[in-house]
Amino acid sequence: MTNQASFTNKIKMTPQEIFEYKNSWKPGFEVDIHSDLDVQCKHWCRTNLNRWEWSMETYTDVYSHTFCFEKEQAAAEFARKFEKWIDKGKG
């Protein structure tokens, strides 16, 4: 497995390097959200974070997606934004 130190210039990472980098910190800080909000949640992540700082795992429960974040602060901000929808899709 590749360690995070090898990704010194993140802006120039290829898609393969982004994939490997995400796998080096995942699961990171997880937030489960109702699956109906997937478009809004992805939009928030794309607007507020770099692509290598978050990941979405689909249908991790009945009506739930899990968003994984590299940094705890990003997870906390995301959770505040969507607080009414956290853990609402779990069976």
C-alpha cells in the first residue's frame, strides 16, 4: 500500500494516484446520510473540498450512503450542513 508521504503534489495527481491516496486514509471520518440527498451532498463536497479529500460509498444501509472524509473538520462541517438527514436512512 502507498503511504501518504508519497503524494506530495496533490494538485497534479492522476486519477489512479487519487484512488490510491484515498485508500491510504479511508475510512477516515464517516458520516451516514439518507440516500435521497446524494446529489446535494456530492455538490457540497465538490464545492467545498478537493476530490482527494472525500469519498462516497453508496447504499451502505437500506436508504443510506456513507461519506468518508480525510479530515475530521470536513466531516464535522458536512454533518452540520446535513444534520437533519444524518442516520435517517438506516434500516
